[in-house]
Amino acid sequence: MEYSNLGRTGLSVSRLCLGTMNFGWQIDEAASHAVLDKAVEAGVNFVDTANMYGRVDYDGTSEKFIGSWFAGTGQRDKIVLATKVYAPMSDWPNDRGLSARHIIAACEASLRRLRTDWIDLYQMHHVQRETPWQEIWQAMETLVGQGKIRYVGSSNFAGWHLAAAQAAADKRHFLGLVSEQCKYNLLTRHVELEVLPAAIELGIGVLPYSPLHFGALSGALRKQREGVSGRSVLHAPERVEPHRAALEGYEKLCAELGVEPTTVALAWLLSRPGVTAPVIGPRAPEQLDLAFTAVETELAPETLKRLDELFPPVGKGGPAPEAWAW
């Protein structure tokens, strides 16, 4: 496994981040523990979850599964643990969002479920425009001061949100954001316009989620032909069919390279400027193998050019405003 600093920090994280959204929703506790075991055995030290993942009646199932794994293995100190706050955790109006009250209460609830004394990376799952940054940073500073969190990250922020958040943090002499988790893959490249340039300029590490576009980039067409069931087939109508021509060319290219589509999609993300670690979400330990291979796969310039032809960047390509202006 290879490692990189998370954004401008001195924190070392694996080039792959184990996402756990499937824990509780797709796989049970034993299967979740098996995925964690294999990932850590291979050197993955970065684990991402959210308080709303896998929940049943707002119970934070994914966090609970990770917590039971910590309790059973004693491996907490090896892991850079990330979770998120924002989503509703009950029907009550103050049990959601980014108010200081909810940030602090949600953190304490996550700590209990995770069976740990601290969270390494506490991420805002979405922007909340109604809450002032002064209130948000006051709450985050409180949690850092109490030793309950180490760093703060964001998810699903626009480029200007990153800039506004960081400007407010700078005024308070606070470290501010160190990561942004955003949807980014060959089929979804909007973040290249403003989010990536802003993150790079501000020293914010980018953590792409949905790197396979819900399975569309994992060889979905081939799997359909072979009658393989799974997520890529499940999402075929809305995720695969609109991109059939590009995906046909993509799978042909992967076959010519002799490399699995999953590996190529992840290797492409790992080659992108500003990307710290794609967030992968396996449902079984063996699904990690192709992701591990991606870390060791370097795509040739001609392959990268061909991928740009198959999956063109937004506008003219590159950052805004050049993407649409002269």
C-alpha cells in the first residue's frame, strides 16, 4: 500500500480509503468485519463512515459495526477514522444540520457508537447555507479542544464554499478544512471546474466517492452479457444506459490493456491532481483485490488521452473560467 499526506497536514493516509456505506445496508456485521480485516491486512489505514450510513431508525448501524470491530480487534490506533455530520438522526428539528448544538451532540453520539475516544476526521456531509461559519467553527474548535476530533473535512461542497469556509477559519487562526469528499469519476467530472482547483490552492485533500459510478465503470456491460448479477446490473437503467457508447469503448480499451475496468477507473483517479484517496465501498473482501491493484497501476499518457476522448471533461476541460471562456 502507498500512503500520502491528507491535504496540507502531516497526517499519513493510505491511497485508498475504505468506505463503509454498505455496512448495515448491504452487508451484515460479520461481513463488514471481514472487509475491515482484509483492508487493514493489506495496509489500508483510512476508514470512512457517516452517522447516517446503514441506519435503521436512525441508529447509525455502520458506525456500530466499526465500533464492534475496534472492540474485538484492538486495532483502533492503526486507523485514521473519518465520519460525518449533517443528516437527520431523528424526527426532531435540531437533530440535523450544522448548528453548534447538533455538531457537538452528533459527535458525542458517533463516539459512543464507534467505541472510541476520538475521531480523526470529522466531516460536514453537506453544506448548510443557513448556519454561519462562525458558529460552525466555534463548535469544531470546541471538539478539537476537548480532544474528540483531530481534523475537519467537508463533503459535497462547491468551490466557493471551500473558499468561504477556509477564509472564516483563517480569521479564527484555526486550521479549517483539510479534506473535501466529492463525487468524482470518469463519468462525473464537474468538480474539475472549481472544486479541485480550489482544493489544490487551499491545501485541501480530495477524497472522490462513487469512483465506479455505482458500478457502471466496473465492467457493467460485460457483466450484463455474462449474466452476472450485482450492483452494476441493478443500476443499469439509470447508470449504464445513458453512457452505453462510451462504456463500450471503455471496456474495449480495458480489454486491450489487459486490465480490469475497476482497476483502470481507480488508477485514473489516483493519477488526478489533488486526489488523496478514492473512497471504495466493497461488499465482500475479494472485491478489494482490484482496488489494491490500482495503486500499483500507472496509466500511460496515450491511455489517459484515450480516456479523455471517451469521457470528455466538462466544457473545454480544465479549471474555470477557461473551461467556458477564452
